[in-house]
Amino acid sequence: MRVAVFSTKAYDRRFLDRANAGGDHVLDYFEARLDATTAALAAGYRAVCVFVNDRLDAATLGILAAGGARAIALRCAGYNNVDLAEAERLGITVVRVPAYSPEAVAEFTVGLLLALDRNIPRAWSRVRENNFALDGLMGRNLSSRTVGVVGTGRIGALVARSLRLGFGCRVLASDVAQDTGLVAIGVEYVSRDALLRQADIVTLHCPLTPDTRYLIDAAAIAAARDGLTIVNTSRGALIDTAALIEGLKSRKIGGVALDVYEQEADLFFEDLSNEIVQDDVFQRLLTFPNVLITGHQAFLTEEALSAIAQTTLASLSQIEAGQVPANQVTPELVRPSP
Ligand code: NAD
């Protein structure tokens, strides 16, 4: 199949070319992000391959369909950036990579939490300047804390397991479905409200849907324990960033670790070190000493990229062979929780 690959980085190309060594598909790489202004680049391609910040809204999908595209392959698990109903209406099949390496994201989440909690990035920048003073670097033991895990799917379950068995935390969980394996190791399922009220640390691992958008908003922050720590490696819009900043300013929130950000599409995955960043909200976030941000890199391991490339190409082969692809995404997946 002829595939237009958007938002290509050198590492995408390396792993996709390796997975396509047999030459099953023709892969043409574009650095541009896919949206309505770049969709014409895909004219004549049967499929497009995209990532988290490509915007596949109705306008983009219309241009893709007119150009002959019949398949969209997401190189990621999330699918909140695709208008699935419109894709279905246009006869475009959408596939994703539901589970490429949940370990990659879960391990990064725990790493981010520890780095924030124990001030590791601040300590490292001090030591590089021969400043070995410890004032301001006080942390707290993880083992004494209650952690709330929102969404105990592939990634959330690994995080819950690691925090419960590895660190001895009390772990609360909220999900539309309970994982009996987690219950067996002492993870306690509670309502989302109860979790937000009782947790010292909240870590987000549910998908972004209409039901979960702004799950952490001003009301949730007001109801939380003083000094709450928030970790988000899922999707930026699970958090209302304006409310987060107010919570940090008032010290209601004690720490924030983010790998994702609501408006990340204008920032992440690019080197903007010589640019003037226009996003004042993001710049304000960077000013807090108790905020740690990475640029959507939790997935970035050798194992994950290899699995993403293999699953993506296998899905395209299934579509080309006229089969129903195993990892198809349909509008039914985006339904509110009961
Ligand atoms: P998953 O589908 O295995 O798990 C998601 C879980 O969330 C499921 O158990 C589901 O029942 C639950 N859920 C759905 N709606 C909910 C709600 N309203 N409240 C509570 N729980 C709810 O997905 P996963 O593989 O664990 O991935 C989780 C998220 O992580 C993805 O949606 C994606 O956005 C994000 N992600 C981020 C990165 C990164 O690099 N930062 C990489 C991969 C995935």
C-alpha cells in the first residue's frame, strides 16, 4: 500500500523502514503535521500514517477522502485527535496501536513521580554548578502516601502494581471496569470523587473522551487534599490547565509532573530553543519550582517504537488484504462511562 507518513521524525523512519524491510508497503515520509492545511500532500495515497498531534478533523478527513485515502493508521494508542464518526461516514478505516509497550509509559510515569517528589532535576542542575547545598530539596517517602490511579487499563494497572507492590503505597483506583488482579494485591476501587478527596498523589491513565475532559478542574482541585501531587502521562486535556495554575499559586497543589499538555500540538516534538514561545500558559507553568514537564516522551523506548512500527504495518497489510483489521477504531469506542 502507498502510505503517506506524517509528523515523521528520524526515529519513526528508522523503525518503520526496519519493519518494512520486506517491502510490503511504499512509505513516503513527510515532516509536516497533518491538518487541513497539509492534507493535500496525501493526494494519491491509499493510507496516511499519523501521530498524536496530527489533527484529523472533518475538514482534514474530507481532503484526505477526496485524495483517495481509505485508511488512517495511528502510530499511538489514543485516538482523540480523529473525528471517528466522520471517518466512518467517508468510508475511511481507522486503526491504532492499542498496546505497544505499556511498560514504557508506566515506567516513565513512576520515574517522573520520583523525580518530582525527590527534586532530582533541581538537584542535578545545582550539582552541575558545584552547589551541593540540600536546602529546598526535601522530599517525602512514597511508601507513606496514598496514590489514586484514574484508569487501570494496560498502563494504569502497571503503575498501580508498581506503586502497591514495589513501593508499598496505599493505592486507590477508579475505572469503569475493575481489574480483579489489582484488587487481589490490595488496590482499592473507589468512585472518582472519593479518589480525588483521599489521594495524596493522583496519576491519570484514562483516555481522553467527552467524559474525562477536564477531569481535573477547579472543583476537583478544591475537593482534593492540601498539597496534592498530580501526574499526567495520558492526555493534556484531562486537566484544565488554568485551574491547575490557580491551584499551584494558592499552594493547594503541591507538585505537578506532566508528559502531556493541553495545547502541546503547538510545542511538543519540535526544537523551539531559538524561538519565542507564544503560549503564556505553558510559560507560566514552567516558572513553578514544583512543576516538572517532559515533552510527550513516555512512549519513547526501543521496544515501544519497534512494536508501533510492526503493528502499524501489520494493520495496513490486513486492510490491503480486505480483512477487518484487528486494531480498528470505531466511533463506539468513544462512549461516556455509566
Ligand atoms: P487502556 O485502554 O488499556 O486503558 C484505559 C483505561 O481507562 C481502561 O481501563 C478504561 O476502562 C479506563 N477508562 C475509560 N474511561 C474512564 C473514565 N471515565 N474514568 C476512569 N477510567 C476510565 O489504555 P492504556 O494503553 O492504558 O493508555 C492510557 C492512556 O495513556 C491512553 O489513552 C493514551 O492517551 C495515553 N498514552 C500516553 C503515552 C505517552 O507517551 N505519554 C503513550 C501511550 C498512551
